[in-house]
Amino acid sequence: MLKHRGFPGRLPGTDFQFVIRRPNPKGVTAITARERFPDRRPPDRRADEGFMEALWDNFGDQPFERGNLDAGRLSWLFGREVVPAEDPFDPESYEALLVIDVTAAQISFPKIFGG
């Protein structure tokens, strides 16, 4: 499992986790698209925004390996702002390649992308 050095471990001042420390011995947690409802709590929205900002700062518009990025946090963005960068895509692989859909990310997170 690739460890993304320099990637923030969590949203500063919170318990919202961005990375995992070690592989899950029971198997890899799958990345699944989770629906974000408009009435989500502000802390959850800040966590999504902070995670997207960290992804953009570290990877930009280039494909990146899932590695030690938290599956739960990725799942809140998956299928919209973060999409598979390979076909076929294995949602249960630490080596799976993802990429930011810049157009979707600009709409969802205008503060990050200068909108």
C-alpha cells in the first residue's frame, strides 16, 4: 500500500480522517459512491472541502493511486469529483488509480478552484 507522504492525516482541529496508517487485515474497504444530501452538517461539508483541497494540492489533475487514502472519505467524492482513472476499476484495490474530475470539482468546491 502506497503511503502518500505529505498528505494531511486529518482535517486540522477535527477527527475527520484523511488517511489510514496500515492496510486492513480483513480486506480492503471498497470505495463506493455515497450520496451527499443538501442538509449535511457543516462539519461534514468542511471535511469534504478540506479533503478535496488536499487532493488538489497533492495530485492536481493527474491520476493518483488510492494507497493509504481513507475509503470512507473518498466515497463522499467518488463518482462525482473523483472518478476512476482506469478501466476496469477495482474499488477494493490499494493500487486503484483515481483522478479528479476538475469540471465537477470546480462546481462543487468553488473556493478551492477560484470560482
